[in-house]
Amino acid sequence: MVGIKVNSESRAAHTCFSIATKCQVLAHQASEEWQIRHHSITGIIFVAFSIEAMINHYGKVMFGDKWESERKCRKQQHKTLFEAVNLSNYLGSTTYQVANQCFKIRDTFAHGKTKDETLELNVSDDIPYEEKVSEVMSAPTSMESWATIENLDKYIEIVYKIQEDIQEHGYSPDQDHIPEEERTKLYESPLNMTGVREFVQRYSKE
């Protein structure tokens, strides 16, 4: 048997987005409401992870190790990246506001707190009491009510849009001395591409 050593660029954005899109497929294939909700919640959380990982990927490309060593709060970190790729007002855009909704849902689950809330339900008078109880007990909380398949679809579209905007307006670093029309675009596609894998060494295994 021959062993192979390979240097690999592991892209968290690609892994997280792959999970999110698989959840989207499962949510659309599901027939039970609890299944749809489960896959939608999981998918939305991983969409948020995807956006964060994608921005971190571009940040590392543009700023190198400074991206991590000089880390700021999320809003300032994102602002820094968008300014570097010629999207200065992106935090105020409709696209980013939708992404921010996704972050809020993720944060709600990640830093969840118990709270009292009032739900309004429409329950038929024609069903048995036991079924009414079942409907009341299975009613989604405010946390769950955001996690719909429609929102999952919307957030996945937004991730693609952010990647597209960054690559349309951004340029690879260290090209300030080159005329803009001759610069290389920031074609990294961290959502779609797994990253570079370099063959390093073959060795025998007993």
C-alpha cells in the first residue's frame, strides 16, 4: 500500500454551505411539518456560518494574518472587508440587511435565553380536545417561527449574491501599481470550491 501526503486548503465556507444546501434539499423533500422545520433551522444556522466563513476567507486573502490578529467586532470586521473590495456602503444595502437577519437567528440559537412570550393560534372548534392540546403544544416558538423553508431559500440566495458582489467589485491584493482595468479580480469562490490540494510525498505503508 502506498501512502500519499497532501497539503490541503480546508475552506470552512465550502463545508458549511454544502451542509446548508443539503438541508435545503431535505426541507423541500420533507412531508412532515417537524421535518421541514428541523431542516430549515439547521440550514439557516449553517447559512450564517457560511457567510461568516466566506468573509473570513476573503479577509485572510486581502489582509493576511492581520485579519485574525487585529480582529474587531463582527460589524467592524465586515465593514473593513467590504471597503477593501470597493463596497464601502455594503452594510447599509438590502443584501446585507437580509444577511443580518440570518445572523440574528443564528445568534438567538447560539446564545439562547429562556423568555416568556404570547402566541396567537387559530384552532378549529370541530376537533377533539386532545387534538387541540396537541396543536397548542406543537406550536412553534418565536425562535422557530423565523426558521421557515422560505427564509432558508432567501438566505441561500443572499449568500450567493454576497460572493458575487465581492468578486465583481474586488481585486486580488498588491495590485495598486497596475491600472484598474488590468488587475486580477478576486475570483476565490469559497462557497463553491474546496480549495487547493497539493501532492507532497508518496511513501510506503506496511
